[in-house]
Amino acid sequence: MDEVDERLQQLTLEAQQHPPKSRARRLALTRLIQMIQESGRLSRRKFDTPQEVYEEALQEVWLYLCRKIETYNPAKGPVINWVNFVLKRRLVDAKKRYTKCGREYSLDAPINSSSTSNVNQSGTHLDRVAQPEDTPLPSQLVRRCLKEDSDGLFTSKHIKGHSQANFRTIALLYLDGKTWQETAVAVGLQPNKVSTVQSFYWRCCRYFADKIKEYLQE
């Protein structure tokens, strides 16, 4: 066990010794998570894993550490091995949710349809669904749904401490083809907050999936 592993184990055992929700435990956990992030030993994102999926899985790992730090057993190996094992499991769960919800209900996601043959048609895959001439395309309906926001739900869901960085605004910018960095700046965040905006957007897509789907079916 090298110096980094020893320090990680020390911080983990220290956190375990303090009562849950105590300030001392929170401090130990904060130092532990920070050191894990800086260690360079976390399992890296694979090329076929979307960034937002990896980021979401990481957030769940940190939450798991805060809630279940007692489950670490030093006899079973280094802390980083345990953390990477948890990350592997969370990635599996996050990918399943992404496939089921994010892909199915995200605003420009492909619709699974083996019968669709006109693959060269322009526009989002939502727009490839056959529509009567006078019927708005699905992506247009999504935009209308976001803009109407009759009950204010889309606007009320925002990044903590930044009411202007709400789902309605971010989603409309996304539909306009803005990059995540451009979107972050547009809603008053620093350009380096791209991962925050991405994670928030995908969480909201899942959260509002049923409401948007209901609107599309009206």
C-alpha cells in the first residue's frame, strides 16, 4: 500500500469513527472525496459512455460514500478499489436509466423504430415520424410545451442558487443548438460549469419525461 492508499484509508477510517451527520464526519468525507478526485486513480470514462452518464454515476458514488462509509472494510483492499467497484455498479445503473429515459425522452433523442427507413431525412429523429401536413412536428411541440410552461414547473426547476439557470431556459437553448459552454454562459454560469449544466439537463429530462410525453400525445 503506497502513500496515497494509506492516506485514503486513514481518512475513511477517521470518517467512520465520527457520528453520522456530525461536522467532523462531514469534514473527513470532504477531504476524502477531494483526495480521491485528485488521485487520478478513479476509473476513467469509457468512449461509449456519455459524459452526463459518467458524471451522474460519480455523483451517486459520492452520495454513497457519505451515506455508507461504514461499509468499507480495510481487510478487503484499498479504498480506491472499493470506490471503483461502487462506480462500476453505479455506471451500470446510470446507463440503464439513460437508455430507458434519457434516450427515449430527451428533447432530440432518436426514437427506436426498426420500421423507419428514411434515415437520410433532415432534422431530429423526432421529426422523422410521419406527420400530417398541418400537424406540428414533435420537436416543435416540445418547444411549445416549454415556452407555455403554464404551471411554471419548468421555470421553477433550476440549478441551486441560480434561478436563471432553469430547465425551461436551458432546454430551449439546447433546442436552439447552443453548445453546453454557450448555454452555461447564457444562464449566468462560468464556462467551466459545463458538466453541471449537462447533469442538470438530463436529470430534468427524466424528471419531466411523463409531463412532456403527455403534452405530445394531446
